[in-house]
Amino acid sequence: MAAGLASCPACGIDVALAAVLLERQALSVIPAGPGTPFVGDAMLSRFGEFLMKQGYITAAQLDAALGRQRELAGAGVRETLGQVLLEMRVMTREQLELASVEQVQELQSALRSANVRLEQRVADRTRELEQAYRKLTELDQLKGNFISNVSHELRTPLTKIKGFNALLASGDLGALTVEQQQAVEVMGRGVSELERLVGDLIQFATGARGEMVLRPAVMPVAEALERAVAALRDRAASADVMLACHPPGPGVCLMADPEKVRWVLDQLLDNAIKFTPAGGRIEAGAEPSGGRVRIWVTDTGPGIAEDRLPELFEPFHQLDGSATRRRGGTGLGLALVKMIAAAHQGTVSVETRPGAGSRFVVDLPAAP
């Protein structure tokens, strides 16, 4: 019979009850001295109350036996309640053994009832959790669809604004004063920023639905890294931040979607510039690492507290969530970086501590 079973699968005998009956049979052929403890009394809790409830003894007899037990304990003699009852001739050993069997049966019945109730509660709770999970999944899907639909709808008016802004800037709609040219330039930068945000929303909604399309190709890492750094060098200079590039050798290539990898590089560099104070330094580089390519971006920014690291890659979340935060954005950047890395069977990690800057590392598969 397997260990831990309450009953034998072959014959159906209750294991605990059989053990008590066998012990009773064994003890019946062994002479018991007056000081021999009664097994049920030693093993079962609240035995005296059970004896009284079953009518074996009265409340007065139980009080007298408990009083006698305390007297003996005061004299340094330790006897169980069963021994005291035997000595007082209130019960026989056979009665005590039979009572112990009855209490075992009662306890087992209570245990079975408790198990049934527990299993029912677990089943009910499981159903509730399954229903909650289904609702969350539906809400998440609705959110993804909403973001995707709204983002695509925004693109149409945005394209018109961008087109007319270009016509104004080129002078095709007439000459502009200096003030008007400056206003058109500001509007153009705002349109570009809005276009980037809409693109991020569409990309996130697509990835959240598991529909991110990859077009992998052999991609030289040095060229992509140098182009990403060059594109943001002026912005870093205007923020008084040094931007250095450490490209790998010309033979280091990725097997990845070039457009999405460039987006990852732009996002990591953009974040580094955004959070690095004036006079700081940002370095970007890459190196082969055991069949993969490790791309990294380090900065001398404020760093991140360890207990807040899990929040970094949550979508629509920024560590500074206050209404007066200094840096804008949708909070999708790093969530998308992680999503793109995962789509390439890669990983993204961060090493940081407050006051010591941060180092973001993306591992992607190398080209064969």
C-alpha cells in the first residue's frame, strides 16, 4: 500500500482504524501493569471530554480524575488521564480502548468532511480566478485593439498636417516672415515627435497581439551603430552630453530585422540623452559573445534604485509618474525594446545603481 493513503486501495480498510484495532489486539494478550499508559489517552487530544460526551463517564467523574491527576503531578508523579481512570476503577481498559477507536473514527469523519469543504472552496476559487483571467485577457485585447485603431486613425490627419507643414517650410505657399518660419519649424518638430509617438503605439499594439512581423536579414552591427550615434550626436551636443561610439569589427553581423534593431538603438540612445545631465557622457558599443552579439549603451545619469528595476519595462509607465515630471514620453520605449528583443529570441538587461549611471545590454543572435 502506498504511503500517505487514508485507506487501502485493495481492500478499502481504514488505515488508522486498523492500526488502533491491531494495537488493541496486541495489548490484550500482554499483561498491563497499573502504571502502563493507555495508548488512546497518550495519542488523542481532549480524550476526557470525548469520554464524557459519549457517556462513558460523568462530569463529576471527569473532574475527580483531573483533580487526582493534578495531585499526582504535584507529588512528582506523571500519569495520563486513562491511567487515573483505571486506578479509580471508573472505566476498564477495554472500555478505554473501545472509546479510543470511536474517537479515531469521529476524528477521521471530521477530517473527511473538512477535506470535502476545502476541495470545494479550492474548486470555487479556481473558477473565480479563471473567470478573472478571462476578463483580464479580454480587456487586454480590447486595449490593444483600441490603441491600434486610434493610432491608425491619427496617422491620416497627421499626414495632412505634415504635408502642409512641409509646403509652408519650403515657401511653396508663399513667402514667410522670420517669425512665421520659426513657428513652422517648431510645428515641424512637434509633428515629427507626434509621428514617432503614434508609430510607437502602433508597434506596441501589434507586438502585444503577437503580430509583430520580423524581416530578418544579415545586418552589419558597426554600420547600424555608427549611423544611430551620428543621427543623435547633434542632440547630445545641444544637451552638453558627450556621445562616444565603440563599433565592433566589420565581420560582426546580426541576423535580425534591420529596421527594428535601428529602432532599439535609437530608443536606448534617446533615453540615455534624456536622462544624462549636462556634462555627462554616453557610450554605445557592441561585441560578439558566444554566437550572439551584445549591444550596450552606458550613461552617467542618476541611475535607478534596485527596487524599481522591474518597473522599467512596464508599458505606459514612467518611474517619474508625477504631473510635473521633467521628461515626456508615453512610457513605451523600454517595453518595446524588450518586446523586439524577445521577438528575436534575444534578451535585454540593465545594470545600474543610484548615482552611478546605467548600462543597458541587448543580446541578439549573430548571423551564421
